[in-house]
Amino acid sequence: MVSKDQSIGGVIFIACLLVAVFYVVTLFYPQWMVDLGWAKDTGAIQFWIVAVPVFIAFIAVMAIGAWIGWTMATTPPPKPIEEITSEIEEEKKEEKETAEETVEEKKPEKKTKGEK
């Protein structure tokens, strides 16, 4: 039995394969579109078959760049290293003091030889 993800992957694969075949055939043999009556000029077909993917890729790259810029512009700057290290040192001191207090509380009182 095929899972849902595998089915979706198969559909995506077939769609990409069909688009690639359409693209290559139209780029190198645009006459088939003229023969079917879908276009009048093979030069215009070849221009648009190249221009549309280039346009889409350009817009995608610009969108990614804009997203990166927006993220950088709206993210607060990190704390300075000195501040982080001083916080870590303070936490270590507090932990050490807490551990020492706990050890002192757990120590039993020493009894002398005469006491029992």
C-alpha cells in the first residue's frame, strides 16, 4: 500500500516531468504550437518560453532577499559577549553557594565518645 506522502510525491514527479517535456519541446520545436493554431509566430513562442521562467526565478530570488532583509531589520541585536559571560559566572556562583548550603544542612552532628 502506498502512503499519502508517496502518492503526493508521485503526482509532483509526473507534473514536473510533463512540464519539463512541454518546455523542452516548445523551446526547440515551437512549430507544433503554430500547427495546432495556438500561436502565430515561433519567435514569440521561444521568447516567452524563456522569459516566463526567468521572470519567475528573478521574483523568487528577490522575495527571498526581501525576507532576509526584513528578518535582519526586525530582529533585535544579541547581547554583548561580556554581559553573557558575567551572567554565566553569576549563575555558577549561585549554584555553588546553594550546593554548599545543602551539604552543610545534610551533615550530621558529630557525637563525642561519651554520648550515645
